[in-house]
Amino acid sequence: MEKLGFYLLLIATLLGYTTAARATSPAPTDFIKASCKTTLHPPLCVRCLSTYAHTIQGSDHRLAKAAVTVSLNEAKSAAAFIYKLARLSGIKPREHQAVRDCVSTMTNSVSSLSQSVQELERMARVKGQDFEWHMSNVETWVGSALTNQNICSRGFTMNGHVKDVVTKRMVYVSQVTSNALALVNRFAVRHRKGIHKP
């Protein structure tokens, strides 16, 4: 009987410890929320990256890669939307030219973000000066993608429905890319300080 009481006490203690451990261990999204505070649009950042929480697992590298991947997907979607818009009839000549210019800048943006994702994949295997070279490429390309997105938004000088729908779409994409750039820069800084998690 005493042995049974001892085992029951042991099981209760272990269950209590497990529950306490669960309560004190950080949720997978806590790291994302803390990291997103360094961006210009934290709520959007958390919303976009929360689905990647179990993949990121507190890794600055995986967080940066997920952020750039989200930006790439949004840029591709926006580019496809604008391409369809360029093929519509009934758009005023100046608006049509602005849409065509936007197609060009968004093609460049998608290309830059694609290169950035590929470079971030390679960075899992590099360090030292090689890391700095790859990191510089990523920062440059994500920055270039953001510039192209902003150029697209500013290309519409005439007010109207076309300007409104494109601007609304591009503001969202630019915010997502701005967040990605902030997290890429955060990854670079933390890596140089040696406080990142691979």
C-alpha cells in the first residue's frame, strides 16, 4: 500500500512538473512577436509570420528567410494582378502606361526577392567573410525590391479607380517587404554580435 502511495505521489509530481514546464516554456509565436517589434508594422509582421512559428523555432536565420518568402509570395501575387490589369481594355492611356511601368518594376521586385530567398538558403552553410558577402547581397536585393514597389505606387499621377486599387495593393506589399528588410537587418546584426540562433 505504501508503495502504491509512493508511485501515485511520484506520478502527481511528474505531472505537475510537466504542466509547470509547459506553462513557463515560451510559445512558438513569442519569438516572432518580440522580433516583429523591430519592424515598422508589427501587427502585420506577426500576422504574416505566425503560420511559420513551428518552422522558425527561435532562429533568426529562419525568421528572415520566412519573412522574405512571404514578401516574395505577396510580390508575385501583386505582379500577377497588375499584369492582368494591363491587359484590360478601357483604361486611359496615361493609366495604361503607369500600369505597364508597374509591371516592369514588379518583375524586377520579384526577381530581387527570389534571389534573396536563394541566398538565404545558401547562408545556412556559410560563416565569416562568406556570410558578410551573402548578407550584403540579401540586404541589397530586398532593399531594391522595396524601392521598385514604391516606384510602382508613385507612378500613378491621375486619380481614379485604377490608381486606388494598385496603390492599395502596393502599400500592403511594401509594408510586408519593409518588415522583411527589418528582420533581415536584425538577423545580420545579431549574427555579428554572436547572439543569433542558427
